[in-house]
Amino acid sequence: MNWSGLVFLGFRYVERNRGKVVLLIAAFTLVWLLPLSIGLVVKRAETELRSRAIDTPLLLGHTGSALELTFNGLYFTKPGVTTLPFRVVEDVFDMEIAEAIPLYARFLASGHRIVGTSLDYFKFRGLELAEGRALLRLGECVIGAGVAVSEGLGEGDYLISSPETFFDLAGVYPLKMQVVGVLAPADTPDDNAVFVDPKTAWIIEGLGHGHVDAKDAPAEQRLAALDNSESVNLNAAVVYYNEITEENATSFHFHGDTEDYPLTAVIVLPDSVKSRAIIKGRYAPNEQLQLISPEEEMDELFDTVFNVQTLVVWLLGLVGAATLLIGGLVFLLSYRLRCEEFSHLRRLGADVWTLRALVAFEAGFVIAFSLLLSGVGLLVIDQIAPVLIGSLLG
Amino acid sequence: MIRCDKIRFAYPNAAFDLRIDSLEVRKSETIAVVGPSGCGKTTLLNLIAGNLLPQTGTISVADVEIGSLKLGERQKFRIQKIGMISQSFDLLDYLTVRENITLPYRVSGALKMNRAVKKVCEAMAERTGIVQHLEKLPAQLSTGERQRVAVCRGLVNQPELILADEPTGNLDSENQDRIISLLLEEASRIGATVMMITHERVLCDRFDRSLDLLALRREASK
């Protein structure tokens, strides 16, 4: 067999019939890539989602979708979950058999979720500071490593919260927050979060605010009719601070009882298995609140996902088999069209093995190239899987 | 150069039966093989080339008895000693003219591609007037040009024997004349023996002698 001649003729044929070959490679690549990439993404999603769920013993939230509560409490998505009052945190602590970590994941800053939480959260998740310090006062934030990289922020920089809507005149003012710390990369959703104290989150929502002392307010900012020596009512002309500084920090205040202020979820950390059972029993009859196990929710979710995946892969397998059969038919027709060519080559001295190898070359080239492309595709999908999973979580 | 002794060949399940008592062709001789369609001209060429083997009798080319060679040896012998040109040109449409001419060196393990072969190819293309088409595909050439490519390919390995099966069958009279001249000139240059099938009696005058296959078969039947 003349190997160099075989390769030469094989490549020449493929090159001159590149339209057909490219189509076959594309079809075969999809046949390999689709089921494998679905399997890969589901596996990565399962690993990523389940590990965080396993690490979170219990999650307390308002009655509603347990899955949405899980996503909000663990991955800071689904900001529209119904809120529960802050006093629930105190209630859990009062039981003295568990700790509670408040979470208020609703607002955004430059596309990153602002998570109002306590310092216990960092300890619970094992989050380390790469630079700067922890949260100390209102208006400060600690950002995840991903936020720092994508926004080019570091200690001492500022980040402004995004207003929910430009037409919301009643509240959710943008708050300029100072970055006091940057977390080390954790390869979790924490990397893309902006952590603040729950009170800072409430200020962003407009539940708390700071402005010049009412008694010192200029006359144009007063509602004169209600002006008396005991209290001063201000009109809409009053200027609210959009940044909390050392100078104006004392002017920030909350109206009403902060125990009624909203949280989206509360992480509950029972101190024993028995405590876990007691707490679950305690909240079971509660019609306003639900206490869930994120791990169980994920198990349920992935049972469904795996069933769907199996069905999809079966269907893709059928489509793939049909594609391969059509590909085989193309090769067969190609062989028939080339029969005369092969008899010429035989007369020119090609042995039977050279001819067989030449027939196999086109199919081999298509299969090898499509496998190579599928491999590259899988590597790319593996790289972008976290982004894909993040976008799927919403 | 060629010696056929008492050969008989019949295709399985066919009435066709080719018998030749004796045929001898000298080295560098040029022969036109004539005869009506179906009389066995192409079969005779295939027997001499070793593509077919006679049921009885012997065929020798360059003092080598073809039937005594094994399949691989026969193929190697054919590639090294015999150049074949057919009526249908047998050019591969996905190769350029240059690649088609040197094709025997690409597909056969018996021939080795080297720089000298490329030079022979270019020189031959120059002489046959297709040098400007070397990088074109056969589809971009006229019928006459394609046949010239086929002639070049048949001669590129400088064979001792050229077997041409109606190489001018698809050409007009002007191109027929040019191709025959070309073939005979190139054969003469390398001292090759030429055996060419043709239906055109008028072309026979250009050869040393013509061989009426039908007459030869009748002689053998007596």
C-alpha cells in the first residue's frame, strides 16, 4: 500500500468535496455533542447545586415555592420570593437549639445580587477575605471575587446599587456603597454577590434613610402647616443622602419596627440532629412560613431533571441513529459514484487495500473530525457550564 | 516485445471466444489494431496488460511470461513496463492536471514519486501543449486537452509498451491527428512499443503496421 499516496488522494477528495464533507461533519458532530453536552451540563449542575444544598441544613422562608426559596437562599436568584419578617431570626435564636442567618437577596448593583446578611454568613460558608476587612457599618459592602474581577473593583472603591425602576419615585434610591473587602474566590455564587448588612439592604429599599436634621432643614424643605416645636414634617424637596459617610451616618434612621422588615430567606443551623427534628416539627404547622431542606429539594429537582434528561437523550439517540444511517447512505452512494474511479486506480496500480483504505478515508475523516470537534465543543461547554447553569437558574 | 502463443480466452457465461495462434510485436514497433466492435480488441489489450489471463496459451511481454506472475507481481510489472491510455481518459475530476499525470506514482507502491518525475511531467506537458493547464482541473479543459493529459499520464513512467484503447475515439479529426502525432512522437522519444486500437482505418497509415483482429481470429479457427 502507498500510504503517502493514499493520504494525498484522500485529502484531495475531501478538499474538492468540502461542501458535502462539512455538512457530514456538522451532522456527526451534533450527533456526538448534543447528548454528551446535555449529560455534562446536567452533571455539572448537579454537582454545583447539590454540594451547596448539602452544605445548607435548613432554609426558612415564606410559604410558597420551596424550589424558589432554595434558589434564593442558596444561589441568590428568584428575588421575587415572598418575604418573611426579620423577627423570625430572633425566634429561631430564642429556641436556643439553632442559629439563624438572615438573607435579603433582592436588589442588584451592576448586575450583581446585593445580599443583606450578617457576619455569621461568611463564617458559615467559610468565606475568606482576600483583601480589606469585614462589614462594620451601614453603607459598606464586601464583594465576591467575581464581582471584583468583572467590575474592576478593589478595597476603597465604590459600587452603586441599581434602582429597581426609574419611575419608582417612592423609593429604592441608588445607594453609593464603599467596598471595604474583597472575598477570595470560592467557585460558588458567593463570588458574584455583593454582601451588605441587612440594614443597608433595607436602606436601598427605602425603608431607612438619612437626611439633614428636620429641625435644621431649610424652610423650603418644610411643610409649614405641620411645623411645630415638637416635630417637623418635611416636604418632597428634602435632599436625601445617597451615600453613608462618617459625617451623615447618625442621620440614617428607620421608620417603624425593624423586626417587621423583610428578609427573603433565613438559613437555620440546628446544633444537633435532634434539634433539627424539633425545629422542623415547630414550623410544620405554620401556615405563613415553610422550613425546607435544600438537599431534599435538590434531590426532587434532579429526579425530575434526570427523567427528562433520559428521555431527551433517548430522543437524541434516535435522531442521531437516523443521522448516522443517512451519513452511511451518503458514504454508500459516494462509493457507488466512485466505482469507476476505483477501477481506473486499480489499472494504474493501486492494490485492493489502497482502494479499501481510500473508501474508508472519507468516512474516517468525517468521523475523526466530528469527534475532534465534539471534544473541543465539550471543553468549551465545560468552561461555560457555570455561566449556562447560572443563566438557567435565572 | 510482445509474443502471444496459442491463446484462448472466453468470458464466463458468454459466447465470446478469443483465439489467437500467434502474434509477435517487435520492440519500438507501432501497431494499429483494427476490427469491428465486439471482436475482442480491448480484451486483447487487457490480456497483454495482464488485467485478464488467457485460459490457454502464453503471453510474454519484454520476455516475461505474464501468466507466470502472481497478481501483485503482475500489477507491479504492468505499472513499471506498460502505459495504458483509454478512450474515456480516466482522469480523476478532483485532481489537477499535474496530479492526474503523476497519479500512477501516487497510487502504486511500485513507483516512487520524486523531483525527477515532476520534471518529466512538466517537460511532457510542455511538449504536448498543456503546460499552462497544469494546475487546472480536468473539467476546465477541452476534450482534446483532456486526452493529451491522458496521453501524458500513460507515458509519464516512460513505459516500454504503450497500450492505447481508442484514444482518439471521442475527438474530431483535427484533434485525432494531433493526438496520434503526439503519442507516436513521445513513444519514439522513449523507444516504446505502441499498440493502439482504432476504428479509423485512415489512421493506420501512421503506424508501422496494422493488425486486423478479425482476420487473426479467423486464421486461428481454421
